[in-house]
Amino acid sequence: MGPALQLAIIIFCIIMSAYFSATETAFSTFNRIRVKNAAEKGNKRAKLVLDLADNYDTLISTILVGNNIVNIACATVATIFFVDILTGTVVMDFSATISTAVTTVVVLIFGEVTPKSLAKKIPEKFASFSAPLIKFLSVLFVPLTFVLLHIQKLLGKLIKNDEEKGMTEEELISIIEEAEEGGDFGKEESTLIKSAIEFNELDVSDIFTPRVDITAVSVNATKEEVRDVFRDSGFSRLPVYDGDVDNIIGIVYYKDFYNTDFDSLSEIVKPVLYVAKSQKINDLLKELQNKQLHLAIVMDEFGSTIGIVTLEDIVEEIVGEIWDEHDEMIEEIKQLGDKEYSVSGKTNIYKLFDMFDIDEEADAQTVAGWAMTVLGKIPQVGDEFRNLGLYAQITEMNGKRVESLRIVDERSDEEEDGEESEKENSKNQIVNS
């Protein structure tokens, strides 16, 4: 075997080593959804990729067997090659050492690192390219892969894995976030998908409109009074109560009010759905759809009305705020400066916590309730407190209700101030209360 043939074999082995290395990376990183969509459109190679990936143990055994064969062959022929060309030189005694060093560097660069880096950039394309040959080799190497698979099964029995194989919600959200960072999803798409994933975890108490904000009419109200409420509120549906809001008896619809001849409001009142604040909103959504209703009354354990929840409230948890021509657009969280924000008291407390990446439980549903809980009293304009690394100041009140706060993220300052600042914030210090 002449040096030219030896060199040709070495180059072929390096190319095949690169092929096996790139194939391993491609099949480990390709986007299964993209390949599945291509297969459903009739792409035969995409279907072959999925078939090979479904038998991953056989696939990886074939790749490893092939890679080891070409690498061993490369090292053997390279040793002969260097012995032949260095015979009669002063470094003849170091032929094997030189062969090992050169082969290791060449295989590492051109047979491992470079092909794997390239395959990671185009995993779907390379997996489709390499699939036919891998399929052929998986049949050719059946005797070897058969032995390897049985050894693997034996080791698998010795090493028990008690972890659940199911994907958790947190893992799924992490995948979506990684896809967003990688450019597969836009920010809006990512937010929409994460909202849909978290949808099942929300209760009615997370989204309902509190009693104080309910616009309702008495069953004994005159037509003129009801007409004024419809006009001023802009709502198409109004809860109707008998006596007080704790006794809501139904709903009056704008269409029925203006298109029906009636003497008493009770004649056109339609039934209403009553729900507990602990009910999951996905269950409520199904119930509203089945009963063809758009609004439900939220009750507490004493049978009192604590709020209402609408179909729009539920949908907004997935798609975000929906504003119509009658709504006053309110920016719940407005940035005032570096780490300084103006926050509406109606803002859900977990929306605020998520923005500041705070993983804590709260004893309130809204930022206003959080402020009252920490202060331990009905707040007044100017009251201040610190909690969870945030400084908050009450900036606007509406009667006994917190309308807005100024919130400053002080956590970076805490790190500089050390343990003394940490202790101060852990005590939920109240200032000027």
C-alpha cells in the first residue's frame, strides 16, 4: 500500500468521522415539530429522520460503532503512513508518537469540533442529509448494535431511574423562553403561549372585578334610571339586585331593555350564574360557554356578593387587555425612572412580583391589598413601607381605597449595604405610618 493510497484512506476516514459526529449532533438537536410538519407534507427524508429518532438507542449505537471504526482505521493507517515516510530520517524512532499527535489534532478539529458546530446550526437539514446512509449502516451493523443494546438494557436494570418522565409546567415555560431567545418566537407569541400554559392555574379570585367596582341597578329602578346607567357606564349588561348588591337576582341586557315592551324591570331580567372565588377559570369558561352566558356573580362563603367575572376577563388572561371605545385606558405599571414605577392599586400583586422577579406568596390579590397588609391599617397619602426589597409610597387615595403607589426597586442597594439592609427589609419596616 503506497503513501498516496494511505493518505486517501486517512482523508476518507476523517470525512466519515466528521459525518458521524455531525449526525450525532443533528439528531440530538433537531426541532421535531419542524421535521414532523415536513413529513406530513410528504417529505420522505423527514419521515425517515423521525423513524430513526424514534429508535434513538439503535441510532446512537450505529453512529458510535461507525465513528469508532473509522477513527481506529484512521489511527492505524496514519501510523503506517508516518512510519513509511519517516523511515531513514532522524525522527524515525518517533514515528508512532508523531502519528498519534498529528492524528489526534486533525481528528479533533476536522472530525469532531468543526462538524458538530456546523451541524448544530442546521440540524434539520443535516439530519435529512445523513438519514439514508445511517439507515443503511443501522442494518449493516445489526450484529454489533444488537450486542450493545443488550448491554445497555442490562445496565439500565442496574441503574434505576425513579424520576418522572413527564414535563412540568416550569420546564415547558423554560422551553418557550429559550425558543424566544433563539428567535423561534416573538415576544408577543411567547407571552401568549405562556399565558395559555398558566391558564389552568388561575382561580376566579385572580381576575374578578371587586364589589366596589360593580355597576348594578335595583329591580325597582325606573326606566329612566336604568337608561342613565346604561348610557353613563357604556356596559351592555347590568346586574340587577333586590334590596342590595348581596342579593343579585339576574342580568338585564341592553338589547332587551331597548327592544322589549315591559312595565317592570323584573320582566326582562335573565338568569345569572353564581360562582365561588376558588373556582378555576378554565372550568368557569366551559360553564359560561355551555350556558351561553357572559357574566357570573362571585360569592363568598357567607353568600355575599364579592364581585363579578366576565367572559372578557377570562379571555384577557390569555390575549392581554382588551379595550373598547367605552373603556378608559389605564396603564397599570408606568415606569417613571431608573427602577422607579407608578403602579395602580388595582394591579394584580403577582403581576408586580413577576415584573420584579420576586417568587413569594402574598396575602392579597392586588397591590392595594398588599400595601394594606404590610402597613396593617387603612393607608393614607404619603405612607411608606419596605417589603421584599421594594420601597413603596402611597401617592393617591380614593376614600379608603389605594389608587396608586410609587414603587422603587432597592435590591441592588441592599446588596451593597450588606446584611444590615437585608435585616431591615426582612422585617417589613414601615416608615411614617
